[in-house]
Amino acid sequence: MNHHPTAPGTDALSQLGRQTIQPESPDKAELERVPAPHKGRRYVVRFTAPEFTSLCPVTGQPDFAHIVIDYIPRNWIVESKSLKLYLTSFRNHGAFHEDCSVTIATRLVELLEPEWLRIGAYWYPRGGMPIDVFWQTGPAPTEVWIPPQDVPGYRGRG
């Protein structure tokens, strides 16, 4: 017997509250959305993935990043379990930093059609050089509080 309350719009979710298998790749991962609970009210949703991992498409060596995603919902919010599974599906996926970062943001924009979205992908160095990737859908709105991402640039030994 299920004693969990059901939020509006969650009936069709296939992952939340169920045992799931880690997707083999980002293409096979299913991102899910639910209706935004406060339509008409502007607020920022932030997801932080400080231990994001993918693979170098040439060497197969692991790449690590601290990823911050901010968005202002319109009609939809991303279901967080599906987002976690999507992000971890990059663990065995070979792609350059720029491709991983922009792919994540683009897929979220296609799914959510947010008022605004930005990604800051702060990659740890390989070969002595960090490559950070930033993208947003347009200028940041000024009428809503958007906190800085505050992820320090890589300093090595100082």
C-alpha cells in the first residue's frame, strides 16, 4: 500500500519512487518533468553536481567537473531523480568538455522550455589546463534574484 502523497502531474513519472537502472549513455537516459508548482511566480532553481564525471573521447581517461545549473521555470520543473540519472549517465560517455556542458543545457531547455537557463561547468584540469564552459539562453533577468555561482577558478597549488 502506497502511503506517499501524490503531487499533481507526477502520475506519468517512470523513475521517481521506483527502482531504476543507471542509463548506459546520455542518449538512453530519460529526463522527466512535472508541472511547475508556482506558475506565474518567478524564482530560480539551482542544481549543483560537484562530482560530475565523463570520459575524454580520445584517451578514455576520466574528466571531472563541478557543474551548476540555474533556471527560471515557466510551466515545467525537471524531476530531480531523472536529472541525477541523466548526469551520471555521462560517466561512461566520451565527449569533450564543451560538448558535455552544452548538451546538458540544451537538453534541459528542450525539455523544460524555461524562461531562462544557464550552466556553469567548471572542469578540473587535464594536461595542466582547466576548461570551463558557460552558456545561457539569453540575458539574465534583472527582476529576480540570481545568486552568483561562486565556484572558484582552479588555482592548483596557489
